[in-house]
Amino acid sequence: MPEHAAPLLSLADVAVAAGLLLVAGVVSIVLRLGLERRLAVGAVRAVVQLMGVGYVLKLVFSERYPAATAVMAAVMVVTASRAATGRVERTFPGMSRLAFLSLVIAGTVTVWLATQVIIGARPWYTPRVMIPLLGMVLGNGLNGIAVGLDELLARLVEHRREVEMELAHGATRWEAARRPLRVAVRRGLIPITNTMMVVGLVTLPGLMTGQILAGADPLQAVRYQVVIIFMIAAATALGSILMGLLVVRHLFTPSHRLQVDRVRRRDG
């Protein structure tokens, strides 16, 4: 262990840390917020899910088989696409499939460039490098897609007459959807742009903090964090744009007619 590295944590240490959550539970009880049960369930799920993925990662890292890495990456993308579309107020048939495709392209492009060109991992799908990077990209990319998708569908539905008026005057589907699409992509990028504005001043990102606690040189940790932030921003932008284009292509016919009747609100 490096001289200034953080000590290894035992399960007892983690249990003590769980006591910190009791503060939030006590506040909920005192103020009658009714959140204590959700906090408890969330804590249990977080521990179970993280412990489970820890054992899976240990197995995948030790095997170094491309197939194992591919299976885990596929599970991550499927879960991310469902999470992204599950947060949207409106839905339409095939929406999760479009989100899956957007995340696959955005995640593959950014992770490949980072591992192959920047970090120089050989091979580029080395699980110890590729899986964590893909997880960070997907975790942030799904948020951008969810926000942008929610805005795009809302604008197509609520401003249907305006869009159809442009179509009636000879605009193509891409021209008619340009304004809603532009606003949606801009909204989808708000979370990552806000993060980039305050990183280092308000927050110290997890990767950078983890490397510093492990004894890494702070400046080297900063370089890695900058690479990660740029990766996340690129993947979020690419994913949001791809999702918007795919939605427009899906909800407009080749003859430039808006099929907004395919969009419905979720029950409840």
C-alpha cells in the first residue's frame, strides 16, 4: 500500500458508516416526512446491488475473457436504456429500443476512443478499464437522454399545431422538428454542463477522490478526472442528439406527417 493511501475498509467499517444514514431517518421521523422506509429500502438495495456487482467484477477482471466483458456491458446498456425511458412522462412503442441504440453508439465511440487513443489500454476492451468507464458514461448519458427525450415529446405533443403548420407549408420533418429538437438537446446537456461549471470548486468527483485516497498523485488524478468529464460530456451530447434524431425519424412518416397519436402518457 502506498505511504499515504487510505487504509482498507472492513465490513464493520461499512456498518458504522451506515449509521450515518440514521441521521436522515431521524430527521424524517421528527418532521413526519414518511421517508424512513424509502431510505431503509434504498440503503439495503444499494448494499446488495453494489456487493453483487463487486463479486461479478472480481470474476470478470480475473477471467479477462471478451465474452464475459461483452455480457456485462450488454446488461449495463439494457438497464441504462430502460432507466432512461422509464423516467419519461410520455412513451411510445419502441422507445426503449431507440434509447438502447443511442447508448450503444455513444458509449462505444467514447469508451473506445478513451481506452484505445488516450489511455492506451491493450486490448481496448480490458474489463478493468472498459467496464468502469462504460458505467460512468452510461450513468450520465441516460440522464441526458431522459431529460432531452421528455422535453422533445412534450414539445411535439403540446406544439403539435405549430409543427403540423410548418409541415403543411412544405417543411420537411427535419425542418419542422428542428426547434423542438434543439431545445430538447440543450435541456439534456444541462446536468453535465452544470457539473463542468462547478467541478473542483464545489465538488470533487468520485474518481479523483478515489485515486487520491488510494495514494495517487493529485495532479495525475486530476488528469484522469478531466478525461472522464470530457468523455461523459461527449457521450451525453452524442446520445442526446442520436436519441432525438431517432425519435423524429420514428414519429414522422417518410411523407413528412407527424404521428403524435402514437405518443401516450404513462398511467399514474
